[in-house]
Amino acid sequence: QVQLVQSGAEVKEPGASVKVSCQASGITITNNYMHWVRQAPGQGPEWMGVIHPTDTGTTSAQRFQGRLTMTRDTSTSTVYVELSSLRSEDTAIYYCARERGHDDKVFDYWGQGTLVTVSS
Amino acid sequence: EIVLTQSPGTLSLSPGERATLSCRASQSVNSNFLAWYQQKPGQAPRLLIYGTSSRATGIPDRFTGSGSGTDFTLTVSRLEPEDFAVYYCKQFGGSPLYSFGQGSNLEIK
């Protein structure tokens, strides 16, 4: 079955960077759009960006451009998100999610989430 | 930017009652790309409804989605104890590409 397993919680100081991983099993990441979504405490989810399956190109929400890097390692079936210049407002649970390939733009499998805390 | 506004923020009902949750968009949304997700504490969101009205695999038929344009609704006909959760609508096609509502908390009365 499909599983997305994310790396553990992180605590970072303001101005630092964080890199979260998401290892996939049961799917081939080169055949799927893999998204990153974050959720600040008590708030709705916020879409961050997506890594494309075939050309490893990425599309990200404008508010993250310049700070967000999404990559993948096909040898380990792992996708990564890195966010730089962290500030307290970046404290959130970060999720990876698979976009179902039915052209209906829905996320049918999610990782368990990674809590990133930004604090001095 | 397409903003999704959900109401009510919190709905208190008893098992067996009917729940109606609203999602209003700041501009017209392609109904093919309006989805609903359910989230329970400590869990990731779970896909419920896609394409405005199609149920995802394994979702019981007491969940119904409807709407078009800027107004969409999720109805739960007879609440079961496991239905009490937070519900989010999501759209694709605006800027940013995807956006979620702020959520409706369905709580036990």
C-alpha cells in the first residue's frame, strides 16, 4: 500500500534553514506530482508547492519564492522541502502529499506531518 | 488570489443530526476542482469529496457535496460519532494554485 513517511520534528532558530524529507513506498515518485502543504497551529492548510514528476521542475506559491527549495532523490524514493530564512510565522506542521493522477487535482495520500518550530 | 471562506466556524450538533457546511469563494471556482477534506486531531487531512460532489473511495454516502460558481456545500445527513472533526474545502486554479478554507469545526453537542 501507499505510505509517505516523513522525517522527525525540528526546532530551528530564526534565520536558519530546515529540510524535511518524505520517503514514499507503494508509488513511484517519478510518476507522481508530490506536493508540500503546511498547517500553522489552529489554522487551515496552506499549499506551498509541488515537484513535477518527469522533469523535476517545481511550482511554488509566490509567497515562498526565493525561500523554498523542493528536490527529490529517486534512488531512495524521497522528496525534500527546504525552507530558508525561517521566522516565527513558519512554525507549523509540514506535510507531503501525493496528487492523484486523475487530473482532478486532489491529494489522496499524505505523510504523517513534521512539526517545525522556529524559536530563539 | 482566490480566498475560500467557510462557515460556520464551529457547529455543535448531536449524533443523528444533519450538518451543513458552507464554502464561499471570492471568485468563481471550477467545480471540477473543488474538494473537501476531513481532519481529526493529530492526523493529516483525509480526502472526502472531489469534483464538488464525488465521494472518495470508502467515504459513506451520508456525505454529500454540492454547489457551483462561488458557493459550495458539504452535507452530512446523519452524524455518526466518527464524523466529528474539522472540515476544509480546497480549490485549484487560482493564485496560489491551490488554496484551502480556514475550516469548519464540527463538534459534539
